[in-house]
Amino acid sequence: MSDSRQQGHESNEDFSKLLGESLEQAEKTYSPGDRVRAELLSVGTEDSFVALGPGKEGVLSTADLRDAEGRVTRRSGETLDLFVTSVRAQEVRLSVHPTDKNIAEDLQEAFSSRRPIEGRVVEACKGGLRVSVKGKLAFCPISQIDAKRTETGAEFIGKTFAFRITELSEGGRNIVLSRRKLLEEEASRTADAFLAQNLDGSLVTGKVVRLEKFGAFVELAPGLEGLLHVSELAWSRVESPSELLKAGQTITVKLLKREMVEDRLKLSLSLKQATEAPAASPVAPAQDPWAKYQAGQAVTGKITRKEPYGLFVQLEPGIVGLLHQSKTVDRADFRLEQHKVGESIEVQIGEVKLGERRIALELPRDTSAEEWREQQKASEGQFGALGDVFKAALKAKKR
């Protein structure tokens, strides 16, 4: 077959194809809920027209083409994604907004595929919150609005989030949502990525999210928290995490271990071990923060704990010494019960035990009182010697 005949044959095939498609479009029927792509032909004051096929036009409200300020934002020749809203004998009406049928199909597809769907929290109700999803009201139980416990959910009203449909029935009239499931899934992915990059023993940075008597919870990644037990706060004894930490504070901790407890991941952290020197390069005494404290040194600290037997005084974060009651008895001007937790106090280093991480404190020496006692001793010595002289003279006289 010659080239000209081949080209003619291909042209005939193309024409036949186009003619077939044109006839198919001309014969096509539409039903409410159908989705179509159509070219905008003209824009009128009330209605606008689009091309649905050869000799067939569709009508949509011009209001659908206006923005929030009332201006028409589309022009003739543009292609629009539309939804068939009604079909009459000679008219197909369309809209840029989905019909109830379209919404029901979208909701069913999202439910079947577990695809997240956007919703806006509109109000609180008994047991949870009402959420607007594609113009329909859905219900989200209070336990499913967040991964953390919330009492009323009032802080979520007016905000838009992604939800998962957990229940869909009665033709879309009963819709139950969960935001918590999505957050837990995201947290699980974040945790897997974080733990893959940080093995046990790694130093990691986190934010203190809350304090308890037994320790502090530190957020290492979004949705991933670890427990910093009070025993792992400092090398010295700490009674309460609030002595060293506060919520919102960023700290560096050591990831001690990970374990599953009742199907939940538990991370154990340490603040004190994050400052521990590697075994290969021991810290020189001069670099050890405890080593800078020497017996006889006067310092100012903060009372962090009060007991009948003495005061615990923080000299610096992580270093706490004990001012025992027995070290205060010789100071008539000092009353243990008059001092309060949180106030500053001047003390003196009595003894430092580096190996045990313990510092014994005492009150600063009153130099003026010591000088007076020395003078008293000297005076007693002088009067004692003089008395002996008088006693000897008296004996001689009696003889």
C-alpha cells in the first residue's frame, strides 16, 4: 500500500472514531449525581451554559462561578468539573457542588478504603462532638477526638481536622468518626522511625510535657513520650522532679531501654547518665562538677527539701547537699524550723564524698564568736594561774 493510500486509510479511521465519539456524546443520557467535565460556553447574569456534547448544552447557576466577593472567576472556554443535579425533558442542570448522591458515594468510598476525610467540629453534645463532614453532621466520641484525655472537647470546637469514618449506616445518616485512630497511626510511624535511628544508649533531645511525683514525661517526637524516673534525674538524691525541671523545658537525656508493657511501648530515660563521661575518656577531677566543692568552702544554695533531721540544699542543678541538724546546735541564732523550702541559705562545705556523690554541709563559722571564745580561754588560763599564786600565799601565811 502506497504512503498516500495509507494516510488516507488512517484519516478515515480517525474520522470514524471522532464520529463515533460524537454520536456517543449526542446519545448519552445523564442522571442526578453524574460527574462530568464540560466546557464553559457563556456566562449570563443568572445562568451560564456549558457544552455536554454535539447539540447538547447544560445549565448551571452563575452564582456557582462567583467568589466570596461576588466576582465571576471563570471565563468562556474553560473546562469545569461539575455534578448533575437534575434532568428534565430538555434541560440538564449542573452545579460545582456535589449532590447528596455524590456525598453518599464519597463517604462510602472513604469508609470502605479507610481514607481520611476532613471535618469541622461544630459543637459539643452528650458523649462527644458533632462534626460537619461534606455538609452532613457526624458524631465523634469524646474519647476519639484526641490521643490525650480531654474532658469536654471545647478546645476543638471551630477547628478542622482529618478523621476516619468508623461507622456508616442508614444511608449516610449515621456517621461515627475517630481522630484518635489517625493520630495513633501517625505516632506509631513516628516512633518506628525515631527508634530505628536512636538505639538504646543514645543521647536524645526532648521536651518535658508533664511532671509527676515519680518522675517526668519527656516528648521525644510527636506522640512519642518516655519516662524520666525521679531516680534518674541527678546523681544526688532528688525528692521531686520540680526541683530540677519544669514543663516545656528542653533537655538532653539518655535512652536507657525500650520495652512492651501490656502491648504499649515504654521508654526509660535518664538525665543524670546523659552527663556521664564515656568509659574511654574518664573525666578529670577538675572537670567533675562535684570536685569543685572542697571542705571549708562557703557557698549559697537553695533549700529544696525540709526534714526534721535537716535541710537539703541545692548548690547547683543536680548537686544537693545535706545540712544536718547536728551541725546547727552550736549556733544559738539559727532555728531549723524557721527556714522554708525555696529560700536561699548560706552554708559551708563540711565534707565531700565524690564516690558516693554526697556533700555534708554545715553553717558558716562565726569568726567573731570564735575570737571571743579564744579570749575567754586565755582569760580563764590567766585567772587560773593567778588563783594558784593566791592559794600558795595563803597556805604559807597559815603556817
